[in-house]
Amino acid sequence: MDYLIIFVTTVAGLYFHGWLYVRIRRWMDHDLALSLAGKDEGKRAFMLERLAEARARKIKRRDLPQWLEAAAAGYPAR
């Protein structure tokens, strides 16, 4: 019975750490997109759409900053 308790708590702890890691990565990507947008609300929405597009295209995380910078440069100035 002791082994079962240890196993269950270990699995639950590993799951929690994995979940937390993924949430922090998503938060960092979201923050990066918003930081490239500045205070312009239109550009912020545009950058969040580009972030969603990058996720759909499965852009690798190491390439994401350059990809988002290129997307920010392509934002139509008003």
C-alpha cells in the first residue's frame, strides 16, 4: 500500500510540474507577442493572431521570436 501512495503522489507531482511548465511557456510566448506590439491595441490583437498562427503552423520555440518580429514588422502602419 505504501508503494501505491508513493507512486500516485509521484505521478501527480510530475503531472503538475509538466502542466506548470507548459503554462509558463505559453505565458512567455503571449508576453513576447504583446511586448512586440507595444501599446497599440490594434497591433496587440494582430500579434496575438500571429501567435495563434505560429502555433497552428507549429513554429519551433527557438524560431518564434524571429518569426514574431517579422510579423510585427509586417503590421500595416496607420
